[in-house]
Amino acid sequence: MHNLKLIILITGCVFILFGYLRFITDEKGNVNLNNYRFTGGLLLVVSGMIDGTQNLVKRLRSKNSVSAIAIYLGILLFYIGFSI
């Protein structure tokens, strides 16, 4: 049971990290570290989550909607992992 919980939590971490990294990268896949030195790009992630959620409601597939799904899935896996 402990191994299953650990696998679920690690998978949730990977999904959240995947979504976060997709939000803070530009079109070429680069991260401008000077902009994210203190905040970690939190404003970019929050605005991307809002845009992604709006795209999900409209049933559009975009970079932000895929990232939002990944973060929501990671949060759901965290909830399941800590509930076990």
C-alpha cells in the first residue's frame, strides 16, 4: 500500500511539474530566468491556468488547456495519494 501511495504522489508531482514548465517556456522552449528569479513565474502560471480553464470550457485545445489539464490531474493525484 505504501508503494502505491508513493507512485501516485510521484506521478502527481510529475504532472504538476510538466504543466508548470509548459506555462513558463516560450515558443522556442526557452525560459527567461531573469523574469522568474523571485516569483518563479507564478503570475504567468495563474494567468495560464485561467486561460486554459476558459479554453477547456469552450472545448478548445491549446497549449494552456493541456497544461491546465496536467496541473489539475496532478492535484487530483495528490488528493488521492494523501487520502489513501
